[in-house]
Amino acid sequence: MMCDECGANPAVIRLLTHVDGNLTERNLCAQCVARLGRRTRLNPQALLSALMGANGGANALRCPACGMMYSDFLANRRLGCPDCYQAFRKNLTPWLQGYHGIARHRGGIPARAGAEARRICRLDALRRALSEAVDREDFEQAAELRDEIQTLCAQGKGEGCHD
């Protein structure tokens, strides 16, 4: 899990804060803990503000379908219904990125998911293979992978082809 503050280092400390009935979790690396501690040693309220960051208002988000609050998700790590994913999308994506190291599902694709989901998954796999080929300096394979990516992008609706 990566540090929520800098995003560059692995988190070594899980800091839970409970303010006004809202439980907030921050995963921090040693450098950010030291930096935040020095910056706020004489002002504990400033530490809480720094740790809450921009997500302070996000805790008030509510799913229109089931009524679940984002702060409830932070407290118990469970969503109330499938619509929660869309309602909390803006906040869930960075949270998933920090928690799992990736925001997109990497597992198998159910048969009922459809051709577009399989195409997007294939694009992700091809991009990873392309990156590995470039790292190995296997430019012939990289060119073939690039061409296959371009073909898949041309076949699709544009989703997954933002680069």
C-alpha cells in the first residue's frame, strides 16, 4: 500500500482519526509522518486538518440509492449497493489505487461481461506487455504490440484508448 500523503513511498503507518463522528484512515510513509509531525507539533488541530485534506467534505457524500455515507464506507470498508461505486467514484478511485496499487480490476472477466469489457482487459494486458518489451529493449515485439493496441482501439468505442 502506498502513502496517502506523497504517493511515492510504501506506507508503514496506518493512522486512524475520529473527528466529529467520522473515522478517517490515512496510510503514511515514515517521511510523511515525520514531516507532518514536525510541521504540527505545537498545533494538533493543524495535524488533523492536514490529515483530513480535501476528503473532509467527501465524508458527507451519500449514495442516492441506498443512503450510505462515504464516511460509513471508510469506517467498515463495505459499500451498501452497486450504485455506491458510481456515487463515490471520485473518492473510491484514489482509495483503491492506494490500497491495492491499482484502481482497475485485474482478475478474470465473467463470460456475461461482454466483448467491450474483454477488449479493455486485453488492452491493459497489451500495454503491460508493451512496457515490458520496451524495458527489455525488444523493439520488434514492442512495435507488434503497439500495432495490436492501435487495432483494438480502432475497433472499440474509445474507452481504454486515452493515451
